[in-house]
Amino acid sequence: MHVLRSILLATDLWPLNSEPESAAVRLATEFDSQTSLLHVLEPMPHWPVTLDQEQQQAAGLLQQVAERLASQHIKIAGTHVVVGSAADMIVQRAREIDVDLVIVGAGEACSSGLCSVGPVAEFVVEHASQPVLVVRPSDPQLGFRKILCPVDQSRVAAHGLRNALRLAQVFGGEMVVLTVIPEVGWLTAATETKQLVDAKIEYELKSCEEFETFLETIPTNGVKVSREVRRGVPHREVAAAVQDHQIDLIVMGATGRTGLVRVLLGSTTRQLLRHLPCSMLIVKQEDLIEELTERDLDAIDLLMAEGQELLAADCHRQAIEKFRHVLDRNPFHIAAVEGLAEANAKLGQREKAHLYRRRAQRLRSHASFSLIGSAEGHGHLEQ
């Protein structure tokens, strides 16, 4: 099982947007995690005050957040104020300090009660290699007590379900596992014209059987789990299930690869982000290396060779850039992580070197590349 050792909380420092902070406290308390705090100052054409003054003010406010968390016995790994694109800086910081989870606020609440995830949070979800918790504004304190995990019987969905089960186990929560059988155009047309009248029924029965078979492969670890089958448009049915079951967290898997601005979220996940019915945890695909193309592998080999040559020539900063480009294509490349550790050590960057050594050690010990791995044990899935 991969332990949630470190969290990056990205905050906009608005007093009314306290939900991400509360979520960080809950998770850090349960997992005994260290929390790093980040605030990004977006560049402005005309600063009302000098940049130094703006940074000092932000640093003071961020320190207040750190003190609030520390008063609740949360271990603070550090506070960081930077200037730049908020989305880019959050992803970059998460990579630099090798956190296990990124927490961001979704944006502003809508009058309808739904919330559309803002561009910063959406970018972080798509580009961070870590799992991302998007916290919906104006929600009650996120308790992780009622968790919904929509599945489509894929490997990615299984990965998301294992994460959801572990969270429910840690927090003593309950889970609803949902699959949605979408309408298929030709089946609907056939039914309406009374041709192939059994086709739609057969399709739905097969989908239900696949759902049952899929669930049999996932141990529930003693968590109370109910299962549900709905029919219709997937993202709408997920949102309806959130309301019907009073869900406070959705957990979903994402597929694709990170670092190339090409993480491919499923269409259901994207639609839910646009009309967020509650907070949402997006976990990334653990078998990332299998997604690499031959072109990626060739580029990685070339970059690694260049990095190692630069390292041998004592061109440490240039070597670091090469190794980082490798990790942009494959965040789990052990030799590149070890190269970063060695280069930083030779530059006297002891803390960074230690972080990279620890990361390489975790990769070598076959730790899961996700927020939480699966645990042994079996349970009962209720109808």
C-alpha cells in the first residue's frame, strides 16, 4: 500500500474559500501527512503596489494558513509564494517536491448550486502526474463518509475503485459503485420500430453481467458497498446519484499520460468537471509506462544519454534539464530520478537530492504510482 506521505495545498488565500484547507486537514490528520502550502501571484500589467510588497503580503497570509494548520497538529513541510501562471506553477511545484496528492479549489460557486471547475483546476487535473482533489466551494466540510465511484469496467476504473475503497476504509465511510448503461442510438431506433425488439434488453443484460463480473475482482476490504445500475447519459446519471445518495466525494480514474499536455480524461469526467455536483478526486493510471510510444522511448534514450554525458562532464545544471525532460515523458524513470539526485547533490542542493533519492527508492521498491494502492481482503457488495 502506498502511504499518503505528502500533500500540496494550492490556495488563493481568500478567507471565504476555506474548503480546500479543511480537506487538507482531514487527509493530513488521517494519514499523518506533511503538507506544503503554495500561493501563486498571477502577473499583472500594472501592480497596485510593488512586487516585493505584494509577495511580502502574500507570504504573511500564507504563514497564517500554516499556523492555523499547525494548531490542528498538521506537519507543515514549507510555504512557498511564487509569481507566474497559477496552473503552471502548481504542476511544477508538485513535481519538484514529489508530493503524493495535490489539493485545489474548484472555483466559485454558481447560483444554481452547481459549480464549473475553473481553468486553473482543470489544467492541474490534466497535467499533474499526481492524483488531484478538486474541492467544491460552499460544500459542508468534506468528510469522505459517502463516496461515489462511477465505473465502466475498465482497468482505469478498477484503479479508481481501489482508491475509493481505501479512502472509505480509512475514514469509516460508505461507498456506492455506479455503472451507467448509455443509450445506444441504433438499439433505441430498433426498439421504436419494433424490429430486433430483444436487442436492447440483451445489451443491457450483458452490461449488467459485465458489471457483476468486474466487481467480483475487486476486494472491498470490509467497506460497506452498495452497487447501482442506471440508464441514460453517464454524467447526468452520476450527478443524479450524487443528489440521491447525498454523496460528498466522487472518485474517478483518468487515462492517458502526463507531461506531454495530453492527459486524456474520459468524457464523463470532463462533463462532471464542467458541472461539478460535489468534490472530486481524480486518480491517474498507474501503468503509465505502457502508454509510451516508440517515439517517446527513443526520445527518452537520447535525453538520458545526453544527461549522463553532461553529468560526467560536471555540467550539472544542464544535466538536470535533460533528466527533467525525461521525467516529463515518463515520471517513473528511475535512472532519471537518480540522475537528478546526483546532480543536485553535486550542486550542494541537499534537500532536493534527498527528495529525489527517496523517490528513486520508492520506485525501486515497486511502490504503487497512485494515491493509494489496493490492500488484501474481501467483502460483500450489497444490491
